[in-house]
Amino acid sequence: MRKVDVAVIGAGQAGLASSYYLSQSGIDHVVLDRAGVAETWRSERWDSFRLNIPNWSFTLPGFPYDGPDPDAFMGRDEIVERFTRYATLISAPVEKGIDVTALELAPGGSYLLTSSAGPFSARAVIVATGAYQRHRRPANALDAGILQLTTDQYRNPRELEEGGVLVVGSGQSGCQIAEDLLENGRRVWLATGTCGWMPRRYRGRDNIAWRMDMRLFDETVEQLGYDTRLACPPIQTGVGRDRDLSLRTLHESGVRLMGRYLDGEGRTLRLAEDLPHNAARSDEFARRFIAGVDSYIHDAGIDAPAPSPFLALDNLDAAPTSLDLASENITTIIWSTGFTLDFSWIELDLNARDGYPEQSQGVSRHPGLYFIGLQLMHSRKSGLIFGVGEDAAHVAAAAAQYLGARPAATAPGGSPAFQ
């Protein structure tokens, strides 16, 4: 049996940031991943995918953005390249192709990991398996001739059957894919929900810059309330740099909007009569953001461009409550219905709620067991590239204390930079 001080499970942004701080403390560790560095970014994103955050905010501990276009939004291949370069620069001890299938507490207080490469014994474990673990896809009795994909399976319109496409779910991914399909000449239907949207830029700045200055990303789950974890992130896109993406922009571009998906059988779908409600809820989110920025500008005395008029989505035509896929020649359904956490492979009582293990900024109820990288795990930025370092520093310091090692000498803001 192989023995290590710390096993980090997952080589994405959370696992790599944890590795950085563990190395700073001189802690022997290994980063295990079933595929390799940034694999979900590499293999579970569509071809035209771009980040929702501007390049300047792509920062990891000791690794600020150093590219030529800070205000652009990097695509999938550049994202993977940067993560791969980061792993090399920090000498992260990543071992690829190792699938951890079980984690349990061993006699004496250490942890036993069952993996495709044999058992590991670790004094401590950091679970960094990501926030999007198992796709939530509604059961249905639709005709087998309808191609059904989830967002992590979609790559580009050319790989789909000829005909129209129905996207179910109007969160970030659903709206981005609907736009990608439309721009490639497909007829698109979108079954909506209540996810809010946010202007890409407002009063001269990207929304990320405003939210950072307003310290919205520092708000914790305790401040926001637990239900915030269950809310969808705001609809936005990095495609086109400064372009808004919302139900309104999709509607004006030709996407056929409908109410919430209820169920389906054969080649018929049943839909709710809630499209006007969904559109109003989505617009209300944007209105609240705009009001917050306006108030901040006023209170801080900031010289900013005047606000632009708000364009709401209203006067919608009645949406059908039944959709005949055959008559509309809809041959593909793409499910954008979210993900759930899956820690069923951890054979410990995590006291989980909605999949979230009980923890405090990553420190679990079990000594030596830590979590990192979950959406809203601690604060709004916990699951974001530029925010994961703060939680990683906290988790690594807790692990160092537990193991009796020296803590890292640097905090997230004072991390030495690699060139």
C-alpha cells in the first residue's frame, strides 16, 4: 500500500491551488485525477466555449494573468493550456489516470483510498472533485429516435442530426448553447426557467470589475443564506466580448421561447404556462444588479458614464403548452438542467444537505478531511478561478496544523508569482 501525508483528489483549479499551498508548507502530497489536469475543461466543454470572466481575472495562487489581451475572454483550448502550464510551474505532483472509487477511515485515524492504481493510505485528504459532478437529466418517455444530449456532451452543431434543436433549461450553458446553435443556422427552441441575467458591461466596466469593487464575491453563505447555493449563476457570455446574453437577446435573434419543461412522451412535450413569469424574474435579477451598481457609483462619488436604458423582455406572444417535435422537425434535445454533487464514494457520514457536505471553509467534521472548489462552499467566489486560492490557503493551513507541519508563509494576496 502506498502511503502519503496528503492525497488531493482532482487536478482542476481547486486541486492545483491546494497543491500550491501544500508545497509552500513542504507537505508531502499527491494529486490524483481519473484523467489529467483540467480534464473537465478539456473534454466537457463545447468547441465555442469561452469563460464568463475576463482574462485579467484568470488568476491562481502565484500565477496572475500574463497574456496579451486582458479584456478578452479565453476559449477552451487556452483555458486548458493555462492550467497545464500552471501545474508545471508549481511542480504539482499530478498522477493521471487514477480513479479514486472509495474513501474510508482506516484504523488509527488515517484514510484509505481505493483506486484504479491500488490502495493509498493518507494522513489527510483534500477532495477537489469539482462542483459539476453528475448531470441532472429528467426522466422521460420520449421516442428513441430523438437524439438526447447533456451540455457536457454537446460539442458543435455539425455533430447533431439535421433539423431543429430544443434546449431545455435557460441557465448559462443552455443560453450559450442556444446562441451557438442559432449562429450556425439551426432553428432553436428554448424551454425556460427563472435564471437571472446580468449585463456584460455596465457604465463602462465589466460586471466582474464592479462586483469585485463592491465586494460581492466576498459575501459568505452565512450572510447570503443557504438557499443561495441552490440558485443558478447569472446568464452571461464571453463570446463577442461586450455582448449581452439574455432571454430578450435570444428572442430577438430568433430563438423560440417557451415555458418550463414538464414532461415528454413519444414526440410530444408538455410545457408550463410560465414564460412571462420566467422572463420577468430573469429581468428582475438584472435590474437589481444595475440598481446596486448605480447606488455604489453614487455613494462612492465615482465618475462613470451615464446609465443606459434597460430593455426588458415583455409583450411576449403566448407560448405553447404542448410541443410536437415531429411537426416542428425537432430532432435533438439538449438538456441544460444542472448538476448535482455526488460524494457517494466517500464512506463516511458527511451530514450532507442537498449534496453539500458539512464543512466550514472546506474543513469537514472529520479531522484531516477537507473539501474545496464547490460553488458557494464558503463565499460567492469559492467555486471561481480567481477565488479558489483563498479557500485553498485556508484548507492547506488547516491540513498543516493537523499534520504538525509549518504553515505556508504567504497568503493569497502575497503569493510569489511565477514568470
